[in-house]
Amino acid sequence: MNKITITTFTDPMMSLSWEYEPAFRKLEIHFPGLIDFRYIMSVLVPDVYYLVNPEDMNVSKEFALKNYNARLAKIYESEEAINGMPIRMNDFHLFSVEETSSKPLCLAYKAVQLTDNTKAAAFLYNLRYATVFECKQTTKLAEILDVVSKTNIDAEKFLEHYNDGTAESALNHDLILTRELGKRTLPAYLIQYDNKNALVRILIEYDSFVSVIRDLTNGVILPKKPELSLDNVAEFLRKHPLISLLELRHAFDFQNIDEVKNFIAPLLGEKHNLRNNFITSE
């Protein structure tokens, strides 16, 4: 059976994409082996000075950026209410006089793809987590390298692609695709099956993805409720060593977070040797 491809046009700094991870985890589990997830880097903030308050610039760049970071933090905090993915804005300072663009994050993702594409999705997730939960200044290469290390990616090969122009060339290709689709807002989703496709320019939930997939495939590809077993959940957790309890709840259709905690408790002993970091809003 041909697969569905869901291509997300995004930027690692986007909290909106972070908020929609539960829907993607549910798609992953309810369409087992039937969806390829791809990501196009679209550089949400090419130059932060276009977004700061011009009046603040009359005081100083530092003052303008401090105020912009504060406004951005408020936006991030408000977006936690969308789906409940935890967001923490403690001493948030993503942009500075030295770091004025989100391009380094996008460039890093392309460098990881070139270094080890099998770890690119995990790296993107970890980079989002570092940005919107740990409040790391991931516009800095040092912080990016910390995420590279935590994702078990060869740092030397990563830096080679990051610096030698190959990641830059790959990113430019992504930017061309973004422009060709006329994308003005992010995130956006291109859903493809055979020679048919649907471009979704608004935020949609899991059920809307299912509806688009049903229409594109004429009902050939439909979701399948997963078997709720310790083995299945353990396999899922090994694939996602860093994950929120909310994503587990959505993926396996638990009623609430307490039910998730009770179910996975037997998996956290020495027998299964799981070393997951569970993200919670607590």
C-alpha cells in the first residue's frame, strides 16, 4: 500500500508546532507504518529587527530585543492552552544583539538530516523542547550542539555540514519550496497520496487530518485503533525517549493523565530498561 506523506512547513522555534505533537503521535500510532512525516524549514524570523517595536530601537537594540523576547514569551505561554503541551518561559531570551534570526535552528535541522536523517525527527523534537520548555537560547550554536549531543548525533560530522555550505544549500531548497507554495503563515501541512495532494494552511486537529487522508485515498487508508498492551507502549517509548504524558494519552486513547501514569508504572522498572524523560505540566 502506498504511504501518505505529511510535510510540515515550520521552524524549530515554533510553539504552535510543539502544541501539535500530540496529534502527530496519534497519527503515528493509529496509521502504523502508513505515514511518512517530513519537515520543511521555513525560517520564521529571518531578522528579528523587523519585529521589534521601532520606538524601543530609539532607546537601544538591547532594550528593543528585551521587550520583544518578553512579548514572544507571552505569546508562547498563551499557546499552551491550544492543546496543553507544556511550555515554560523562565528567563526566555531567544534573540540578542548577536543572535537576530531563527535561521541557525533551521540550518541545524538540515545539517542533522545530512549527518543522520534517521535522527532528524528526534533532533527537531529535542530542539523544540530546549527552546520552549527549557528556555535555552537555541539561536546560539553552543546550545544547538548540546541538543546534537543529547540526540546522539556525531557532532564533528554535524559541524562539517553546518559550516561547509551543504546545510545552507539544503535550507535554501526548503525556502524555495516554501515560496513556491505561497506560504505566508506557519505551520502549514502538505498532505500527499499518489498524485493527489492537499495543502492545509490552518491549524487542524487529528480528526481533520483523518478526514483529509480519507478523502485523498478514497477511504483506502483509515485509522486503526492500537492494541493497548505494555509491549506496544514500551516499543513506542523506546522510539521516543523524550515525550510528554499528554502525547501518550492521545496516542493510545487514555481517558486522562492519571490513567497514563498508572498504565506505564510497570514499564519503569529494571525489567524493561526504559530511560524515558516524561514531560509534564506539573
